[in-house]
Amino acid sequence: MRLFSSCSCGNHASQAEHQKNEERLVEDAVLRAVVRRDLLSLLGRSAALAAVAAFFPLGAAKEAFAQGAGKLEKQKLKVGFIPITCATPIIMAHPMGFYAKHGLDVEVVKTAGWAVIRDKTLNKEYDAAHMLSPMPLAITLGSGATPVPYTMPAVENINGQAITLAIRHKERRDPKTWKGFKFAVPFDYSMHNYLLRYYVAEHGLDPDRDIQIRAVPPAEMVANLRADNIDGFLAPDPVNQRAVYDGVGFIHVLSKEIWDGHPCCAFAASKEFVTTMPNTYHALLKSIIAAAAYARRFENRKEIAAAIAPANYLNQPVTVVEQVLTGTFADGLGNVRKVPDRIDFDPFPWHSFAVWILTQMKRWGQLKGEVDYQKVAREVFLATDATRLMAEVGLTPPKSTSKSFSVMGRAFDPMKPKEYVDSFAIKRA
Amino acid sequence: MRLRLLAGVLSLLFLAVLVGAWHLATLPKGAAAAADSEYAKLVGAQAAVGAKSAFPTPADLGRKLAEHVSDPFYDRGPNDKGIGVQLGYSVARVLLGFLLAALVAVPCGFLIGMSPLVYRALDPFIQVLKPISPLAWMPLALFTLKDSNVSAIFVIFICSIWPMLINTAFGVAAVRREWLNVASTLEVSPLRKALVVILPAAAPTIMTGMRISIGIAWLVIVAAEMLVGGTGIGYFVWNEWNNLSIANILSGILAIGLVGMLLDFLFSRLQRAVTYTE
């Protein structure tokens, strides 16, 4: 695999070249620190180095630098994940060696559902975990959990979800005809819940009164759709594609058609982990951001699909995962659609994403009272770390941490969250 | 002897009828109009002809079973282990939870059985706690014990404790008065009385309680593991549910049945060993 021939920062042709470059950087830094410039030009680089090496432990300095910011506090880690394609960077970093390259021995553990992953992470059985991006916000605010300061240093994926309906509803494509439908979403605190509510509300249905929304773990959704227990779901992939593969459902809309570029899942860790083990946290975050950067490149998608489909990870037929990642997929109605950005991977945790999520939590009554939107967003979505590490792995981080976007044509200004909540006709707040 | 043979033949006949009916019911239906080949390649064989994916045939299950039996102990990472390894995890959890429960239930049962006062005082607690589904304890256990593995063992503990406790108390209370009177006349120490007179007398009833408990524990572990995941046969079934692989789920179900039968057999043997005739 060409992965192993390139270097850990992605800027050099090989690891050897990367190391040589790094060593040279350290040498220069030391020289600059201890030798006067005029002396340096007088002596020449190598002579000066030899002189410095006599009293400065240059070898140790180089080694310390190669290990990143410092020594890893903990090398063996457990990271929990839910078997869905959103977790691609977290999962693929294991079989494709991203963790190992950053000196970590990570065990990625498949987990049954979001409530379990939350409890196992709060219990410290897991050092960090794959979560839905609203979860760290909810945990921090103590909504549906004991309040524990939580952080979300990286988004996993953008887009990549869909509304799937049972095949018997082939003719009922207009949401206005969905009164009485039973829908499943993976969790109450999920983008899926907020996007589905948003979508039906924009079509004039009240998500609490006109339809029923229940939380069902992704793994159980297709089985429930097949049994006619539910009429449809807004679910992460590969669940949607699997419903098509098994002939029980069809893809009504992709989530990118609701909000192009929306965040979905996230890499999350407790504030305690981030502050007590800074080096481990950085190595872990860097592995995941590097994996996301690799997954971002379209030409790598087939290779990734083959790496994460086996029973140890997603446990799905390769073709299902491949259709999700490549965006060339069967829609369940007999058409082959080509949507290359059906799912994409962009680790940057925009503060404005957090603000939008908080507005929806407020809108549907999950949050009571006053919310300091900007402050919570800043504390939970760690954009500074992501900016630095994205640059280190060769991605271009954005200059600002906030951006405006529009969801189904309705513009969102992250500086005016309160007005945004008030502007909706259907709301609980 | 003749009866046994006949019963065996009849059992095989039942099995043959069952598998035959299953085979006929899952025969592939005549193919409808197939979708175009590009689309067909992207979906399952059934979806390509406009149907839902089908229930596996007996032959599918046979192939899967052969696969599992030929390599039951493989280990391809934390989330993919052979069916034998998974069963091992489940049995270990059940035995551990069960033993802990026995350590608590038998002495407590003795105490309750020997003292009518304690019996009356604890009865309301037992009556309320007994009918609670062990899985209802799971969220509470996860929250307080802060470890999913310990929680699973706790759930086994809590579900196997009641039958043992009640049966022990009942067995101890039902020891014949004459025997106790004889022991008193001979001025046997209370400890000796408990071990030499009451325990053997109550043993069959206690063993019955244990047999019921282990049965319940085995039922519960599958559900508990489906809930928390990680390892065990329950996780195996859940993971294959995730993959909608009915053939694998059926293999898991069969394995659960066989191990359950073995456990029950083991305890029926123990029960026979302590049974006495007056």
C-alpha cells in the first residue's frame, strides 16, 4: 500500500526523508538558540554543530521531536465505535495503520448503541469514542446525561445520511402525505433527529404530533423496516444502502439534499482525557485527522471500503460500503445514481455547526432556559487543535471558525441564534 | 429399550419433516423481470428481481454451521471472534455470576429458612425484587458499577439469586421436625446441625433452585450481551443481526440451545447425586 511509503505528515515522499528533514529542523533550532549568528557564519554549519554537540544532547532533542510534542502518557487505548460509515476515519485508522504510525496501540471496539457508547465513555472503559456531534454538547450541558465537561476535537464526516422509506411507500414521495408515519432515528441527540424534524416541519408537519419519531440503534433499523414496524428512517449509512440491497426500502432523499455539508458524527473525548494526557490526545487526534484526509481523496475510497467492510468492523457486504463511499449507488427504485459527494470527510469542527445544533436542541425543547450559544460552542468544539493538526497532515484548515450556511434554502447566521429559533413556526420552545 | 429406539426414530422423523417443510418454504420463486445488469450488480440477488431478501434455506444454514464448526476458535480482532470463543465468554460470565449468587443465596436462604421472624421480615423485599426483569437492572448497573462486563455479571447475579434463595429457605424450613429434635437431644452445636442435618436434608430442594437459576441465567446472558456488546454469544447474534445474516443468527441460536441443554444436564446430574429416599 502506498500509505506506508509516504511519511507521517504527508508532505514528504518517504518516512526517511521526513525524518531527515525533521532532524535538520531540530539542529537548526538548537544552533539558533545557542550559537550567535555571526559565529555560525564564521564556523559553518557542520563545524558549529560539532561544537554544540559537545555540550548539548542533540540526539535526545531530535528523538524527543520525532515522538511529537512529547512522550505518550498512555499507549494502549480503547476507542468505541458504532458500525456505520460515519465512523470511517476512526475505524480505517486501525486496519490501515494510522494509529500505529503515531505510536499508538488502539483497540477499536464495536458498540451496540449510542446510549451504551455514552455510558462506556463516561465510565472510562473507552478513552475516546465515536459519537454523534450533538452528543458532546448534550453531555456537557447535562441534557439526557450527567453533566461532564466534554470535547469534540474533530468532525468525522459531512453528509452521508439519507431518508429511506419502506418499498410499499414508493408512490408517497410528498412529505405532506406522511401523516401518521412512524420514523426511526438513531438517537434523540443526533443530527438525524434534527434533520428529520427540520425536513418534515419545512413541509408543514409537526414532528411531535403528525408523525412518530423513535430512537432505534442503526443495526436494528433494516430489520424493523422489513417487519413493517416503521415506515422509514433518517439513518446513517450503510443502513440506507443495506435496506436497498435487501429490497426492503428505497432512498427518498440524501441528507446532502437537505443541508449540503452538514456534520454528522464526531470524534469525542472527555475534557479530562484532553487535559491529563495531552500528548496521547494529540497523537490520537492526528491519526484520525490524517485518516480523514486520506478518506477525503476520492481515489482511495474503494480501498477503504474493502478495509472496513469485514466482520471485525462494519460487518457488511463490500459492495454496500463501496456504494456509500463512492456515491455510485442503487436507489431502490431501479435507478443507479451517481453522487460523488454523497459522503465526505472534513474534520474541521466549525463553531457555527455547534450553534446550529444548539438552536435545534432549543427549538425542540431539549434545552431549557437561556443558552450561551457561542461559549458552549467554543468550549466543546475544539477548533484550535484541529486547525493546527490539519495543517500538519497537509489539509488546509479554514481561517475562521464560524461560517454561515443555509438549510433547505433558509439562511442561518451563527451570530443570531436566538432570532433563528424564533423564526420557526413549528417549535416547542 | 424398544421404547427408546422408537422414540429416537420418531425424533428423527420430526426433524426430517421440519427441515423438509423449511426447504419447500424457502425454495426460490420463479424469477420476475430482472432489473438492468448495472443495477442488479449493486443490490442483493432478491432485490434485483424486485423482492425482499429471502429466508435462508436449510442448505445455507448447513454450510454456515460447517464453517463455524470447522473453525470455532479463530480471533480476528476484538470484534470478530469464532463462535466457540464467544460461547466461552458467555459461559464464563454465567458461571461467575451464578457462583457469586450461590455464595449469597445459600447462606441467606439458611438464615431465612431457620428463622420464621427473618422470613416474614424479608418476604416483602423478595416478593418485590423477584419479578423484576434482570435486564431492567442493566442501565442502573452500568451507571453505578461503571463497567459493562461487571454489569453483565451483576445482571446474572441478580437473576439467579431469587430461585436459589427461595428454594433454600423453603428446603431448610421443611426439614422434618423429628430430625431437628434428635439433633437437639444429642446437643449438637448449631453449626454442626446446619451442616450435618439440615444441609443434606435440604440439598435436593437447593439443587432444584440452582437448576432453575442456571437456566434463567443462560436465558438472560444472551439478552444482556446483545445490549452491551463486546463479546459473548449474545454479541455474536447482535453482530449478525447488524449484518442481517439470518443463517448466522440461526447458527447462534442452535449453539445457545445446545449449551443451555448441557448446563441443564449437568445440574440434573448433580441433583440426582444429592437426592435421597426416606
